[in-house]
Amino acid sequence: MITEERAFNILELHESATAEEIVARYENLKDQYKKIKEETEDLRTRLAYQLKQIELDDVFIYFRRKQRI
């Protein structure tokens, strides 16, 4: 379960972050994780970054529900 504290930790942001900062960080990490996942041939690494992408999506949904973004 995602909590507000965990969501900010995943995004590596302070709780005072603005909606724009949250969305920008989400998009940046999503792109980074996608690039790493696509460039590696190691199955474990691919799966790990796929899980990170899912976790990011969960954070995004959490903030949408809390109307932070």
C-alpha cells in the first residue's frame, strides 16, 4: 500500500513539492526506467525495472486520488 511518505520517497522528493514537480519527476523516472529496461538484456534487470515502472504508476494514481496533481 502506498502512503504519502512512501510516495515521496519513491519519487525522491520533499513533501513540499508542487504538482508540477511531482509530475515532472514521475515522467523523468518513468523515461529513465523504460530506457534501462529496453537497453539491458539481463532478464532480472528488465523485470526489476518493470516493477519500478509499476510502482511509479501506483504513486501517480495515489497523487491523483489525493488531488495533489
